[in-house]
Amino acid sequence: MISLMIDKQNVSVPEGSTILQAAGKIGVRIPTLCYLKDINVIGACRICMVQVQGARTMMAACVTPVTEGMIVRTNTPEVIAARRVVLELILSDHPMECLTCVRNQNCELQRLAEEFNIKGIRFDGARTEYGIDDSSPAIQRDPRKCILCRRCISVCSEVQGVKALTTGHRGFNTLIAPAFNERLANVECVQCGQCSLVCPTGAIHEVDDTEKVWAALADPKKHVVVQTAPATRVQVGETMGAAPGSIVTGQMVAGLRRLGFDKVFDTDFTADLTILEEGNELLQRLQNGGALPMITSCSPGWIKFAEHFYPELLPHLSTCKSPQQMFGALAKTYYAQKAGIDPSDVFVVSVMPCTAKKFECIRPEMRSSGYQDVDVVLTSRELGRMFKQAGLSMENLPPEEYDAPLGISTGAGEIFGASGGVMEAALRTVYEVVTGQSLETIEFKECRGLDGVKEATVQVGALPVRVAITNGLGNARKVLEKIREGSSDHHFIEIMCCPGGCVGGGGSPIPTNKEIRLNRIDAVYREDERMALRKSHDNPAVAELYKEFLEKPLGHKSHQLLHTHYTE
Ligand code: HC1
């Protein structure tokens, strides 16, 4: 252990710790901007400068290791003055558009400017003039607001293994962008939006589609239905000030009705449907031959990743569309027919914790109803914005129930929102369908948690089914490389694009970090326990859908509406 003194307090920390970590241990908060725990530790912004007795210059606390007997001051007038200079220098090349910025009141730079009482900027000079990149349907970049912290580069390369962003040019002209300043739509960006989650300012954010939804809601000819993704009910409350892990299912449903949606449905319904289709597909591949391991296909960032980096493994993907897209296809066929509405008048909105879903819904494969199956995707952040615009607050919304039939679901559909949830939901059903016996314990705890790669063997009748679960695309590479080299012995793999699964998706409330992901995951499983039905094959509305419309899993209509092949 190393002992040192920070602001006249003694502290001991393991060797190799930084000043920032030591300060955190005794509750001394040192401001940071570029620092991102475990991901971006580069000492670039210098806002965390501290004085170290005997050192010739101030040191960046996030990258300076502690030494025995070190004496550190974090709040002297000199330190405060130096931090003010850093902030003023950053702000001298920042567009002062706070009032109209998507991150207004949720911007780390704005918060520090307020904390450090910045009332004017002493430096006046050139300004960065790089233009906005609005080429992507999901993510928008505004380099004028970039503070060169490089968090986006780190998360894209270290966590996701995508490397769509890099540093270009030098000095004042430094630019964070795809190589050669290419536009996002033209590079291997998978639209996951993890960059937008970690950006401290409004330099990278989701494409805002709220105006399209307001317009549809105001159109008397449109019958506007909404589906809410599994993870949204443990997220949307945060956009309205609730604590991470708050479950706001009923309030969110009520709020959506107040906004004017004609029907409030649930993606959990088609998550249950996915389990029936995907479970049967797995059994068919196991019995009749087919590409194994089979890999889940509900996460659109993962699909795009496979298309760019592992195209030869595309036959391993389940042919099931994602629950969001199954919902869209059914809303404009089965539901429109049942409700006696012309499908051209049905407008489908999704609320997702995901930016890549904005890309998924405009894919050419996603028009099997004869129309674009899902019209608009809103992230959890955008729904929070709409609730605020409508003057709604969670406390004033008495909980309401989803509409039938596309709002009826089970706990299995709900757990899709957490890493391992799709696998657990599938195992609950596959086990009972194959063995004909009820599971004694329906929780598969080995599927749960934040570990990057989880593996298990589950005895299903005579067959030991070997499964793997990954979250975050960097972790996916580990199991994909094994398939590529022919050494994978798995039968079924769940791959979710974002760390933690959808609860940590790129459209989640900001901030989203490890602790917050864990709170949301805990809430997902609490929500599952609360449900009357917890296995997808017990969903009565799905059974009715098969009886009235689809006939059977993997049947002709299912193939037409619910399955696809990715071939790009
Ligand atoms: Fe997801 Fe899915 S779980 S991909 O994370 O399979 O976004 O929540 O809606 O489609 O159901 C997201 C979440 C979501 C789909 C489902």
C-alpha cells in the first residue's frame, strides 16, 4: 500500500493507483472531462490538475500514480485559477449555443463552467470550422462542440472494437472523425451510439426524430401506435429525474396515452414471439442440420458489425428479425386487419434504448408488410424530451396497462433488455418444449451479469446445450474468432451490441455507466419476478396470434413477415 496526504487527509491506496483514485477514496472530488473510468485515461484535458509538493508543474490527477509520502493539494487558489484557464481555453473555441444544444443542462462542460463561476472568456481568436456530419440516420456529429477528449474514440475502439473514429490533423486543426474525415454513413460505424453516451458535450448525439412523431400524432388520418422496448421501462424515469433502476412501466404507458398515441403496445410481446420462432429454429438446426452455433439476431448494431467484419459468419445468424421489426410487420398486417384499419394509415413508432434501431427500421429488408414496417424510432432520451415538452412528470402519471393484444407479454420478454436475457428466455421455452416438463427453477443465473463473455452448458433432455453470451462488440469478437477458426463448440450464442445489453444501449439516458447499468439490470429482473407469466410459450396473446393468423412457428406467414436473411 502507498500512503500519501491529500488536502491534509491521510490516505492509503494500492501501489499503481492514481491521485484521482486516492482522492476518490476519501471523498475528495477532482473534476474530470476526458477521463472515463477504465476506458479513457489519457490526461488530455488537464482539468484534473493538482499541486504535488516538490513537483515543478501541476500534475493531471487521472494519470499520475501515487508515491509514498506524496503531499497533494487539489483546491488551492493556484489550482482553481489553472482550471479556470483550461475551461476558458476550451470555451474560447466552443460555440456558445447552450440554450439550443441537445445537451443543455446535461453537459459536463456546461456544468464545470457553472461550478468554476466562468463569467467571461479572456481569450478571443480563431474557431474550429469543421461542418456537421448528418449523413447517418442515427448519429449526428458536430465537431464545433468537440473538446477533443477522445472518449468516443476509446469506446468505439476499445469497448466496441469497431474503430470508426480516429484523430486527424494536428494542433488547433485536430479533428475527431472517421479516417480522412469521411462521413459516418460511409464508414464501418455500426450506429450503436456508445460514442453519444460518453460524449461530455453535444458533439455527438442521436438524430432527433421527435418532430416526425409530433406531426403523426397531430394528423387526424393517422392511427398512431407505439411499442416500447424491454429496457425502456427501467430507463425513461431517469430522463425525468428518477433514480437509476426505477421501474416506470405503468407511468410510461400513461404518458404515451397522454401524448396522443391511439394504442400503446409492447415490444415484449414480440420478444415472446421471437423466442417461439428462434427456439424452433434452433431445434430445427440441431435436428436437421444448419449452421451452428446459431447466433441471436435482435441487436441491429451487432448485425451491422457482422456485415462489416464477419460477413462469412452471416449464415450463423438466426433468420428471425428483431422483436422491434416483427412488431412493425404485425402492426401493419395482423393488427390492422383485426382492427379494421387501412394499413397505409397505421403509423408505427418505437421507443428504444438504441440508436441503431433508427438505422434498422429503414433497412430494405424491413418492408414485409408492404410498407416501411416501423415508421420512426425514438430513443429513451427523445421520449423523455417529449414528455417534458408535454408537461408530464412521472409523479403525476397514475400507472396504466398496455393495450391488448400486442401489449400482452411475459417476464421472458422483459428480460431481453439485459445481457443474457434472450438466452435465458430461450432456455425457459426450449427446455419445456423439448422435455415436456416444467422447469423447477426458471432463473438461469449463469446467463446474468456484466461479464463480457458468459458460458454455460444446460441439459435439455438428452442434449447438453452449450451456450455463450457476450455484450459489447469487443467481447463478441472473442467468440466470433473461435467460430472463424473452427474451434467453437457452442450450439447457441447471444450477442448484444452494447455493454450490459440494451439497458446500456446508445439511446439510453445520460449518464450511463457501469453502476447505472447494474441498477437497470437489477430492475429488469425485478420486473420479471413481478410478472404473472414468465415464459414466452405461456403468452396467451402469442398463442392467439398463431391461431388466428400465423398458424405455426416457422410457418409460411412467419417466414414472410418475421424472418429475413442478411447478405450484405
Ligand atoms: Fe433491445 Fe430487443 S432487447 S434489441 O436491446 O431484442 O433496443 O430493450 O427492443 O428489437 O425486445 C433494444 C431492448 C429491444 C428488439 C427486444
